[in-house]
Amino acid sequence: MRTWLFISVVLLLAACAPAQNIEAPDTTTPTGTATLTPTIVWFPPTHTSTPFPTLELTPTPDLRPNLGDTILEEDFEDGGQWSLVESESATSAITNNHLTLTLRQDKSYLLTNRSTPFLGNFYTEVTASPQLCRGADEYGMLVRVMAANSYYRFSLSCDGRAKVERLVNGVASSMAPWTFHGIIPQTAPSSVRLGVWASGQELRFFVGEHFLFTVQDTVFFQGGLGLFVRTAESEAITVTFSDLLVREIDRAASNQ
């Protein structure tokens, strides 16, 4: 009886309670409003074309100007024009279109001069090919030769240096001191082209297409040509020379 009375009371209270409305959650996605940001034009178009900057090129000066006619092309077929020697210690000989200087004596010079032409303003080239050469041993050209011991001497060493000297009665004066150049061979056998441009008191010295020195001097203004070798560190040196070329320089070049 009591149980039934308890259940009745509970049902009565539930019926009298106010009803509650339970809302379902809103599952719709709100639509946002897009805000447009203007694009920045960093490089606006222009109707005027802008030219690219230009670099004005300065021409390389011609260091062998005013070359004229060929005076001599020596192919070394005939040794009649050269002062040749043959001994136990020194030999200068022409064979197979080469002039070969061989010296077998420590700290000595061997040179040979050509009897003609006698030159004032000129440009000359010769190919030198060291066959046996070491360290400070030397080889090269003699220009404006006035006597056996008076001339300008253009020297290359077998360790890659070059210099220019003036000899007057056998006394040497430095015109351009020893300087290393990467284009000068430091090994043998090898080959290199020597060049001298001489006009008035100015002489310019080259190896191949590379300019090395300028010398200003008023002692010798004319003379002959020669070639030489020197032993400095070894007791023997052999260098062959070929393809000697001599060209005129126009008179106007003497003022450059």
C-alpha cells in the first residue's frame, strides 16, 4: 500500500513540473564577408624605354706601332753572315734551319753576331728554344751591337726571369733588373719568341705577345744583331734559335 502511494506522489509531481524546451544546436556555418586588399604595383609600366648603361671601351695601345717593310727573314740555311766558332768548350753552328749555341764551360758567355743589317729604328723577333738549360743560366738577343763588347742585351733565365742590360766596352749597366714572368719557360726543352722594338732612344722588349719592359737610353742609336748564351749554375747550356725576322719602323715612330 505504501509503495503504491509513493509511486502516485512521484507521478503527480512530474506532471506538475513546467516543460523545458531543448533547442538543437545550430549546425549552419555563418557566411563571412571577404575584404579585398589592393595589390601593390612595385614597378609600374612606363611608356618611356630606359636604355641599359654602356661602358666605353678604351682601345689597347699598340706597343709595336708603325711597323713597315720586312728587312730580313732569316731561315738559317747559310751561316755566312754569322760569326761561328767551334772548340772543345764552345760551338755555334747552323744546321736544319737552326742556329745552335752550345757552351761547355762554367760561368762563361758565348755569343754570335750577324754582319748585316746595320739598324737604327727597327723591330726584330727570334724564336729561342732551350735544349739544355737550368736555373740562372741565360740566353737571349743582342741589339744595336756596336762592337764585340758594346750593345744592349735582352736576357731570359732558365728559372723564368728577364732583364735588360747595356754593355759599353764590356762594362754592364742594368737597364731593367731581373723580374719573374710567368710566360717565360722554366723547363727545357721549351720554346719562346723574343721581340725588341727600337726607335730613337726608346727600346721595348717582348716575350711572345706580352710586353715586358721599356728602356730609355741615349748611348746606342744603331748597330747590328746578335744572339748569346751564358752558363751561371751549370757547366753546359744548349739553345737553338730560329725564324729571325727584322722589320722597318716608319720615321714617325721615333717620336712616340
